[in-house]
Amino acid sequence: MSASWLIVIASLLFATMGVCVKLASADYSSGEIVMYRGLVGALMIGAMSRWQGATLRTARPGQHFVRSLTGVSALCLWFYAIGKLPLATAMTLNYTSSLWIALFLIGGASVLGTKPVDHRLVLAALLGFIGVVLVLRPTIEHDQLLHGLVGLLSGMVSATGYLQVIALARAGEPEGRIVFYFSIGGVLGGAALSTVTGWHAHHWSGIGLLLAVGVLATVAQLMLTRAYARGRTLVNASLQYLGIGFSFLYGLIFFDDHVTWIAVAGMLLIVGAGVRATMLRAPAGPAGSPAQRRA
């Protein structure tokens, strides 16, 4: 299967995962969903590593801890937003991680003065955050501003986790090992949060949804990993934004989500700005990907 098709299918799987998260959020807290997602992912990656004869031992536990802390925090915030907002809105706000990375690069260049700030990147980030305002405007009208800000925060925290994934990859840590320790972090972090917020009783449909979240997320992650190893980063990153379109359709079909044309315009601005920011970063930046942010 070509890299492009792997990206398209993986984006569909992530959007489907979002549907399962939204349904499961009626019976479970975001911490519980994150915990079970991590448990399924850790078991799958552990079994795959054993089958391939790969080791999961690491010489960089501190870096994995920091990566897991930010990644799990972002995941908890994102799952909370999915439960409270229209599915496409929550998905779009999480995809602002590309814009936050651009903002971090702009801020770093300005503070350190190591190289001139690329004004094209500044413009892309500015247009993207104008899109954020348009996406958030309907949530203000429906008294959901706090939920919208939580979704936006999930994108910002995801960006910091992405930068840490780059550091781990540069240190020689394989993708499977990074995902495995992130999954373990999800189990521990989700369990800790659930202990504070409270646990909920299981039922068969809930168990099925939790299992689906873990399997869909892990399979999609593996497909994205293979796609980025084979294909061109810019093409893959652009195609991955199809996840917003899939989520938009899912929201209309399953949840009767009401998304205004203003919000749709904001989504298009965010997608366009995210692709442009990726294009400007690609020549000089690392060959990282949004796929790693979903790890």
C-alpha cells in the first residue's frame, strides 16, 4: 500500500477513534479512557516487539518520562474536549499543534537571535490563529468557551510533546519504544487522574468502546509511522488533515453536531496555515510529523 493511502486510512481510523472517545465519554472520564487506551497500546506494542525480537529497554528514562508527561496531559485535555465539543471542533483545535510549533520556532529565533525570523512563517501562524478565533466563536455563543480553550491547550501541549519526540528520535530511540513508554505513561497518568476524579463501573458496550479506542489509535499510529518512513513528509502532513474532514462527517452523521460556516472557515484557515507552516519548516527542520504527535 502506498504512503498516501496509509495516511488516508490512518486519518480515518483516528477520526473513528474520536467517535469512540465521544461515545465512551458518556460513561467514563477522560483519565479512564486515556488509561485503557495506553493499556491496549502497551500490550500491542509489547507483543509486536517480542515477536520481532526487539528490546524495549532504554537508556533514556528521564526523556521518556518528560515526553510521556506532556503527551499524556495533551491526550487527557483532547479527550475531554472531544466529550464536550462538536467532534470536528475538538479535532481541529488539537491539530493546531503545527501552529504552536511554528510559534515556538518564531519565539526561539527572536530570543536567541541565531537566525532571522521567517516572516512567511509568522504570517502562516497569524492566519492559523485567526482560524482558531473563528472556530472558537460558536463555542462562545454556546457557553462552551472553557471547553474550547481546553481543546486549544491540548494542541499547544501536543506541540511540546512533538519536540520531545524529535529529541528522542535524534538520540536513536526507535518509534516503537517511544510509543511503548508513552502508552505506559498513559496507563499511570490516566489511573492517577481517575483516582482523583473517580472510577466508573464497566458494562459490555463501554468495554467495547475502550478496546476500540486503544486498537484504533495503535493501528493508526503504526500506519502513520510506515507512511512517514516511505513517503514525502509534506504530502503526508497535508493528507493527514483529512482527519478533520472525516470528523466533520462523523459529527453530522452520529451526533447531529451543529457546525457553523464561520467555524468551517476557521477550520480551512487552520488547515491551510498548518500545511504552509509544515512546508516552510520542511527544508531546514527535522523530518518529524504530526504522526509522532499522536503517539
